[in-house]
Amino acid sequence: MKIAVLSTNPDLYSTKRLVEAIKQKGHQAVVIDHVKCFVMIEGGKPTVVYKGKAVKGIDAIIPRIGTSVNAFGCAVVRQFELMKVFTTVKSQAILRSRDKLRSMQVLAKSGVDIPKTVFAKNPAQVTELINMVGGPPVVIKLLEGTQGVGVVLAETTKAAKSTIEAFYGLRANFLIQEFIAESKGADIRAFVIGNKVVAAMKRQGHEGDFRSNLHRGGEGFAVELSPEEERTAIAAAKALGVRIAGVDLLQSERGPLVMEVNSSPGLKGIEDISGIDIASLIVAYIEEKIVTDEGDTVGV
């Protein structure tokens, strides 16, 4: 098989690991910078052009689409789909998971537990919104934020009002969520492939920072998930139609709560901490599913 990794940087750890795994399993690996692709739209003849040539002979793609180029990257993935190329994550699933509001709505509709969340546009009563999620402290998240950027913990109603007013002044869209104090600044990243959690780690934020993202300086530890946590992670990935996902969970008094489903999860932290060769498991998943691509049936 010829498998393409869609990545803007061939030197990134995740990209290099995927290329290594593809070659180790006897397949041909190529890296395509999706930002430099052209999408040729023509009746009955969808084409992706890269470096001046039509891309041909690709059996499968592994999209590694960054948030800054999400819309265009998904257009390229969609073009490959039209060309009947297998993809580890559908373009629609990427868009769905990247939209924080939409993903929360889909998860809630599917019965997946999430933190209480409220979204409003120019509300008249900010205090009412804060009280709807249990009162201060509350977490305020920009819809476009990633890797812990654009996430604020407001300890008091006054602080929450100031943050909300600042975001409104910038015309930024954001969510207000309840703060899960018992998680103690930690969350769990569960790596899901298909219908199975293949690896998991607990991430702990530094003292004074409730954000646990490794990109923000948090620390990771290997962890064994409870059956309920495994079921929740798998259900969240399935609800959003993301076949290969990093599902972020909070441990709460009422059970695991899903914060986010990442459709392009990094491999470095979780491979280092778990000791599991996740890149090879991704290639094995392609080998298993490429013949019987079941498609993406989620329509929301």
C-alpha cells in the first residue's frame, strides 16, 4: 500500500513515527503538505494537485490537520474522500470535533457525560449564565482555543464577568463550563483506535495552573482506566465519528466527564509514557479497515 501522511512538517515527532511505522510494515510512505496542495474541482474528476502534479496511487491517508488551517485541510481530506481514498478520519468528523460547541452538543445528544456548559451571544444577565453551571469558579473557553490556550479559570463572579466582558469586546465566541474541583488540575488522555482504548495517561498541571496540557508544562503518568472510563472514551469518539482520537476525560464525583475529542492527537507524550507503539497500531488499523471502509454515519 501507499499511505500518505498529511502534515505541514515532516520533522514533527508524530509525522516521523507514522512514516517509520508505515515502512516497518512493508508499505510505501509519503508526506504531503496539505497546505501546499491544490484542490481541482471538475465534474466527475476530483483531483488533488501537489508540487505541480496530480496525486495518484494513494491507498490511504492519515490526516494531521492543524487548527490554524482546519478549513482548508479538511477540504483536501474531503477531496481525497471523493477520490475514494481511505482516510483514518473523515473531513466531517474533523470539523465536528474541532468545533467545541458543536462537539459538546453532539456528545450530550449521544448521552456522553460532559461538564455543564452554557453558550450565549450577548446575554443580558452574565450572572445567570454563571449560576447555570453551578456558580464560581467557572471555566471560560474560547471556541477557537487549543492546547490550553484561550482557557481561563475565573475564581469569582466578578472575575468571570470581567473575562466575559473582555471576550465580548473582542467579539470572540466562548463557552462557560462548570469547574470540576475534585479533578485537582488533572485529566486523562485516552487514545482510541476504532472501538478500543489502546493507551492512556494521566496529565497533571503544575501547582497554580488548573490546565493539565503537556504543551502547557503539565506532567504525564501512565494510568489504567476503569471500565466506565474506557466505555466513555470509546462512546465519545464514536459519537463524533472520529476513528482515531485522543479523548480527554475529567474524573468527577459523578463519573468520567468528556472535555474534548481530539481528531489529530499527538503521539510523543503518550508513546513515551505508555511505552506503546501507537503509530504501528494506527497502520494496523488501516490494514484491517481499508478493504471494508464502513464510512462515517454520523450526520450531526
